[in-house]
Amino acid sequence: MGLSAFYGNRVSDDESREVLRTAVEAGCTLIDTSNVYGPPMGKNEELIGSLLKDPAFRSKVFICTKFGAYFSDKGGVGCNGTPEYVRKCCEESLQRLQLDHIDLYYQHRVDRTIPIEETWKELKKLKEEGKVRYHGISEATVDEIRRAHAVTPISAVQIEFPPFTPDIRENGMLDVCRELGIAIVAYSPLGRGKQLRH
């Protein structure tokens, strides 16, 4: 994410590709992105896709991307989990990443204007079609995790977990993931580079 958006100063695409190549050569096997990382939307996926077209690079990495969050015209963040949007985003991500399937496809943010089951029925179809290998969800509640998992198995829950966020042991997240056999992927575990103040 930081190569294209949000944190720090931007670097050139060539420098970003060199960072990714060096990370993989050093043993990094997981690359995590989202269709919303930009601007413009999809910029980060295109950057990664330019490396994935090399079969040697692709063979070394597990690719995760996400759908569901978007920036509105007014500058806010919106969520869309309609089946049509799920499919549209998946097809666009596959094209930008230059892949025939996504290893782990996350629902980036939950669209609470529709039942989560509608979103996950479409995700199940994408897996059955071979376009997605595993499913994940980010920033969901315990109830949403249970409901989505009942439609099709969740492999990973991504949640912000630096030292100063609510503890996943206290809010039931860790317990439900252990119960259902779901991995937890912590993002910003070092607090987005910010120092703790005493």
C-alpha cells in the first residue's frame, strides 16, 4: 500500500518495483494489495502486475488483493458489497494483476446496507469458477465473520493490530478465528510507523 498511497512520500514505479523484487529475493512470499490503493484506483495492482507477468516472480509469491472500499466523489470512503460489484472488481483486479486467479481475495470493508450473505454467495461463485483460491475479510465484526463463514469458508481475517488498538483477545475476534480455523493477518502492527507517546 505504501508504495502507491497514504504513507510517506511517493517513489517512482521503477523504485517501487525494485523494492518488491528485493523483498522477494530476501524471502518475502506474501504480497498484499487492494484495488483502492492509488490514486488512481488500481494503481498498486498495476504496479504489482507488471512484475507478476514474469513467471519466475509469480512462482515465488502469494498474492492477496481486496475489493469493497472505494473513494467517493466527495472524498469520503464508501463500501459496496453487491454481487455485481464483487464480480466487476474481481475481473478488473485479475486484469490489472495479469493473473488468471487471485490467491486470497478479501472483502476490504463490509457493506452494511445489504446482508453479508449476498456478498459471500458471489465470492463462493468466484471460487467455484477458479478465479479465487481463498477468501478473506477485513475489519469485520465477530457476527459478520460467522455469517460469511457459513456461506463459504474464510481463510483469513485482516485487522489492524498495533499495540494501541482494541485487543482481539478481549473483543472475541481471536476466539472466533481459533474456533473456525481462520488465520489472523495483522496490518500496521507497528502503528503505521508512529511512535507511542507516554
